[in-house]
Amino acid sequence: MITPIFLLCILTRQALCQTKDISPAKIFAPLKTISEGSSLYITCSTFGSKKQSTVYVYLCKDGVGIDTAMQKKEQNDAHFAIRQVSRHDSGHYSCIYSRTKYKPSALNDTGSSRIQIQVIPSFLPADISVAGPSTVSEGNHVELRCTLSKTVQTLGECQLVQSYLTRNDTVVQVQRFNITQMEATFIIEGAVVKDSGSYSCIVLPLKCFEMNKGALYGNNSILVEVKASLVGQVMFYSGIISLMLSLGFCLWMIRHRCGSSKGK
């Protein structure tokens, strides 16, 4: 029984020493809400609390160390950057420092001040529906409704962000998406045959009216078919017939005049 108790004492002593050796640091971030794919910048400051010695500063996420930086005695700030953030990088961040170098993942920070970082998606696939029949004749209007069923977080607390209507994976219209009403309406006025295709809708919460150049796709798609109207077809063929008759008449007039000239 002596050996286990002795080991327990050693481990307890090491834990107490580690706790005494670790101190909280201040934490700052220029942006607390960022979009996925961007970079997160965090500053840990020991100003006013660090003694004149070199220390190791640790960045923690949800209480667990994830990165470390050495801070010389004449320095007060340590800077951390997380590139190409994803939504998994959302969480509570804090800073601690120590004169001893530890493996970051072995440290736990439960008492210092924290900031919450929220990583929002670069775009949200939305639901699309059509008001009325999805098959219409040329000249009619097509009204498409774009909606979201979940809460939208935006940069800068925008109430209106951009939503995009795509046809066959190509953006064809841009419309304001109302965050309060959670919808946007797209209208195809005087539809023609080339407006037929598969439609979907995307919402971009990144920034008010900012275009996303990445791949876009919606939750679903709707196939819209615009049929050529009978009146339009009649007018088209009537125009061709009139043109042919006019050309025939002109040729007849030319030949008639030429014949008259030769007779003289």
C-alpha cells in the first residue's frame, strides 16, 4: 500500500505545482463572428501581470489548450491565427501563461475570462417553391419563393442579405432575403422558352449584399417549363410567310421591269 500512496502524493504535488505555475491572461479578438474559410486572429496579453521573465502563452478552446507561443520578457502580447476556419472552430476561447513549457493539450483552463467565437456558414442552401403551376405558357409570370426553416446568423447583424436564384446551377437573379420574414420572392416576368430549367435558391449570410464565388446549391430544385404559345407560333410563321411573299413580289417586279426594258 505504500507505493500507490506514494505515487498518488507525487501526482497530487505535480498537479498543485502546475496549477500554481499557470496564470490567466487577457484575450482579445477583432471579430467574434466570422465566416467559414476566413482566418481567426486572437491576441493573448499578459500586460500588468507578467513578471520580468520569458513565459509560454497558451490559447485554449473550450477549456483545453490548442496552441502555444513563447513570449519574451520585454513583450506583453502573443498573437495566434487559425487559418481557414470551419464551423467546428466555434467555441469559447481563453488564454493562460506559464514559465514552464507544457504540451497544450495537457492544460485545462476553467477559471479565466473567455470570449465566444462564432463561425457562420459561407452560404445556406434554402428551400424553393413555386406559386401556381410549374408549367406555364410564354408570356406568363412565374413566382418562386425562397425560404429557410432555421435561424440565420449574419455578419454585422444584417437584416437583409443576398439570396440567389439559380437555373441549371447558374445564378440568374439576385434578391434581398429578409432575415425577419425568412423569405425572398423571385419573379420571372414574361417567361420565354429559354427560362425553362431546374431552379434552386441559396442564401448568403456572410455580409450584406456580398457575392460568393464558390460552389452554390440549394436544398431542393424545381423544374419549370415554359411552353411556346400558339399565338406566338402563329405570329412567327406568319412573319416568315409574309417575308417570303414580299421577296417573291420583289423578284417578280424586278423581272417584269427587266422584260419591259428589253421589249423597248
